[in-house]
Amino acid sequence: MQILSPNEFLEKAESTPIVDVRSPAEYAEGHISGAVNIALFSNEERAEVGTIYKQQGRLEAIERGLDIVGPKMSGFVKEAQSLASGGELLVHCWRGGMRSESMAWLFERVSIHCFTLKGGYKSYRNLLMDELGNIPRLIVLEGFTGSGKTEILQKLAEQGEQILDLEGLANHRGSVFGGVGQGEQPTTQQFQNNLLDAFRKLDREKRIWVEGESKSIGHVFMPDSFWQAMNQARIIEIEVPLEQRINRLVRDYGLLEKQKMVNAISTLNKRLGEQRTELVLELYHSNELELVAAMLLNYYDKTYRYSRDKYKTNFASVELGGENSDEDAGKLLEKAYELTL
């Protein structure tokens, strides 16, 4: 058995399976991307052992743990053997303590060489905060709602640029309408873990583009360190004609499920006011989608300006046509080269 630092552990994970031996509930809340859960204890068993530890002591908790685990050991071994095609496994728990050490010891008995994570999942999360707060060539693409930022980033990726797709990782397009037509979002922890995984696949010495977002995307939140890095990064703001922005919103949201769109519009009642919200809903039901988009953009533009002016500095702007995302991506790259980014 060998103990690895979090960085060594993740580097080894590029070629070796990860076994997360925490409880199913801990795993579901957030796990290292790609890790497989072989839980030493069920959620209920973990709670029971923890209670015994607090009320009776460490020895009694260990004895109860052994009673629980004993009948399950052969099953653990079979699962581990099916994963360890190369004869090696990475194993971790919450703090790098008894759970991972015990499982690694068991796997070693059947000739699976194990590597454990120093400090466990907790140390991995500390690494996440550190790494996502240190992105030297980060560029944030800002612009008013409907400017086509996501499409432009996709075109930049096709041209070889490095992109962190926050909305893709969050499974949400931002704003109250961002979840309409999307699937279930990950937990905040899992979103952040997947973000680290995506980041570590990039070359941090080269440009990395990201779309400007608020601290939350739907129900998930940015890591604090990454949010701060975005606010301190170089920003390129794209300026697209209002007509093109309206057309894009109608195209992207006009055919989505009507009841879900109605529900989303209704949530803006406190921000738009009751009368304006009712007018937007009336226009929506009348299929006056361009007017709906224009009224909503009036609200979102004010929100964007407030957020931009409060949190963001170090701006550069570029005017785009908004009709051809390939051409717009090219102009954006020219601006980046001009700014020596």
C-alpha cells in the first residue's frame, strides 16, 4: 500500500481506477470524477458506527464495524477484482483514515496493489479550491443575454482554443429559463469536481476561455476561488445588435415546452412587477415571442450591467454581427491576439 498526495493521486487516476469507499450518501453528494463507489458501510451502518463511537468509544465502534463488514468482504473483493484489470487501484475515504486503509488492506490480500489518498476526499477538495483559483491565462467572455456566447465558445473550441463549458457542466443555461428543456443538474460538489476534472485536461499555460456567469448557475455554485479568478481575469465583452439577440432568444426558447416557460416567466413576478409579468405572459400566450424577448431583455440587461459594474474590471470590447458565429469567433480571436492574451 502506498500513500499519495492529492496531486499524485489525480495523476495516477489518469490510468488507474478510483474506488471511493465512503457511504452512498457521501458519494452521491460529490465524488472524484470517474470514481466507483464500493461503500464499506451503508448510510445507516455508518450512522450506527458513528453513534457507537461517540457514546461508547473507539474500540466498541471498531468491533461493531467488523461485525458489519465481515459478511461483505468477499463481495468487496469481487467488485475490486472486476475493476483492477491492471492489478492496481486507487482507494480513498473522507479523511484518509480507517475506511480506506481497511479496504486497501483487504484488496492487497488478493494481490491488488493499492494507493490511498493522503487526507482523503477532504484533501482533494482543498486541492480543487487551490487549482481553480490559479488560472494564469483565463479569459472571460462577457456579453448581454442573447449575444451567442455559448455558440462562439463552441466555434473557438473547433479552432483549437481551450474552453471550460460551465453551462454544459452545470446542465443549465443560466437565468430562470436555463433549466427549461435540460435534464437534472448535478450537486454543487459534483459540478465543482467535474469542473476540476475538465480543467486538469487543459494546458494551463495556454489561453482558457470561459463564459461569464453569475456565482450560481441554476442550483449549483461556483467554487469561491474560481469565482474570484473569473472576476480578476481579463474580460472580453462582445457587443451584438439587439435585433440579433432577440432573434436568438426566440430561436433557442420559442419551441420549448410552454407550461415550463410559463412557470419560468411567473417566477420573475417579484422582479418585473405583477403588471409587467402578466403582460409578458399574455404576449407569450399570443405567440408574440419577439415582444416577449424584448421585454425580458430590458430586465436582464439591467441585471447584467449591475453585475458587470460591481464585480468585473479589466474590460476590452469587440463588436460582432451576431449572425455568423464562425466569423464572430474569428473576430474574437483577433482581439485576443491584439491584447496579447
